[in-house]
Amino acid sequence: VKGDIWIWMIVFTLSIFSVLAVYSSTGALAYQKYDGNTSILLFKHLMMVVSGLILMFIAHKINYRYYSAIATVMLVVSIPLLVYTLKFGAQINQASRWITIPLIRQTFQTSDLAKLALIMFLARELTRRQEQIKDFKKGFLPIFAAVMVVFGLIAPANLSTALMLFGTCILILLIGRVSARQIALVSVGGLVILFAVVALGPRRGVYKSRVEAFLHPERTDPDKAYQSNHAQMAIATGGWHGKGLGGSTERNYLPQAYSDFIFAIIVEEYGIFAGFFLIFLYLFLLFRCVKIITRSPKAFGALLATGLSFSLVIQAFANMAVATHLLPVTGVPLPLVSMGGTSILFTSFAFGIILSVSRDIEENKKGVLHETA
């Protein structure tokens, strides 16, 4: 195992949190699907976590420069998949986010692939077109078009994910030395799409009720603030030291206790100290990734690590902010902790790419030291 050892330690720690929290929070789901047998869900999740670690290991062994070659292919594949998902995906809460992979019958959230593909594509294009970036048609138009298309296809079904991805893209453009005028153009385009989705889209009622429940919980129907209220109760009753493993009561009331609100269950069972420890882990992850970014000798490696690391950390803090009622309810999982299928694999793949950049830095450093010895 090579790459930043601290990131590996963070990954293993989050994986342990994940297995314990998912086992504790899937009781209701187990009764609905498996007659109360939580071991089945634990085994499935454990296999997915192990598969993610294996994928991460393989990804970190591949030279990160090869990811530049597949970035465009991934983006081209993800766009029709997003279109297919919008039209034929599984409908949940008026949103089509998942499609089912034939034969294995595994659900697949296409936005996970598109998010990873767009970040890789931006890192590639900003590196290749650095000399032409001021030329709108030759340098900037492909980048602008990619951001608008992916954002526009994800937003109707998964606005929270689309907004976080859009923010990450703006950050990549800033670091990639794109002009303020061009970034403003991207921002205006994003605002137009956002307005169309929120004001004209089929989920506008959902957005309105969630914002109202967030801003005015005292005037909101308790049923509409159900998830947020029980998440807050879980955190409040957990106290500093928690109720202990398996001691959660709110897991029986929260519909997505094992996914969107797993942070609340962790705090309820392990206490506020555990919550702060999770926050520290993600902040420390960001710190280690920033060190990788500043040490990377190649622009592509720096931009790639920037986009992937900030995307993961922003998602983590968005999930925790929802659980603590700092943001309206969204459907964002906690990276490497929430129960999930393909989302764990894509998150693991992203970590593997970051570690690949880190491994390359270490090998270059050893090569320089060997030459000077």
C-alpha cells in the first residue's frame, strides 16, 4: 500500500464507523425485507465496503495520468445515462435517480458516475487548454458546455448533488486560472438552470415544503418536518457519551437512518464526542488532500485531487448539516459511512485516484533523492 498513509487511516476508520452504524440502524429495514434478519443487510454492506477497499487499492496502483485518457469517455457515457435515468429511472419522491443494472439487479445512481466523470474531464481540459483558455470557442466552450449539460441533467432529480457538484466545478475553474468573466458566465448559466428547475420543475412543491420546514419549523406540519425533527431528537438524546452500540431509538422512526441520517444515529449511540471526531476526520482528510495538491508537480494531478477531495468533503458536511438542521433536508449520503451500493464504489474510486496522485508524488520524491545521493 502506497500513497498518503493518513488518508488510508481515515478510510479504514470511516469504514469501521460505517459497519457499526449500518448494522445498528437497519433494524426497521430488516423487518420490512428480511423478517428482522439484520445479518443479511450487514453482510451485504460489509461486502460492498470490502469491494470498495479493493477498488481503492487497484485505483491507487494505476498512474493517475491514465485517468486523463478515460475522462472524456466516462463523460460521454454518463450523459446518455443521465437522460435515460430522467425518463425511465425508478421514481422515488417524484425524482428519477436510479436505474437497475441488468442481470445483477443492482441499483445504480447515474449522477455518481457523471460527478466523477465531470471532475476528471475538467481537470484534463483545463490542463490541456491552459494556453487557449482565454479563447472562448477553442478553449472555454467545451468546459462551459460540459458543466451546463451535466448540471442541467442532474438537477431535476437530485438538486442537492447538482449544486454541490456545481460549487466544486467553480472551485476547479478558479484554481485552473479561468478568468473572472468566464466564471461569471458559468455562474449565470447555472443560475438560469437552477431557476428553471426550482420554479418550473415537477419537484417545485417538494423544494418549497422543505425550505419552509427549515425556515419556519414552528409553523410547519409535523409530518413535513418528520425526518428533521427525529434527527434532532437523536442528537439531543445522545448527549456527550451516547446510548451505546444498538441503543438508538430514533433509528426506528427515521426513514433513512442508515443513509441520509446516519450521522444522527452515530451521535445518538456514541455521543457528541463521536460526532466531533467524524467532523475532525473529514477536516483532516481535507488538510491531507491540500498537502497533496500543493506538492503535485503536474497541473492535472493538482486539479484532479482538488476536485475529488473538495467534492467528498463538501458532501460530508452537507450530510451532517442536514442532520443538525443547519440545511434543509436533502438526499445526500455521508461518504464511506452511509449504507449504499454503487455510491460506495464510486467514492472508493475517488479516494483511490487521490491516493494515486499522492503515490506519484512520493515516488518522484524518492527518485530525486536517489539521483542526488
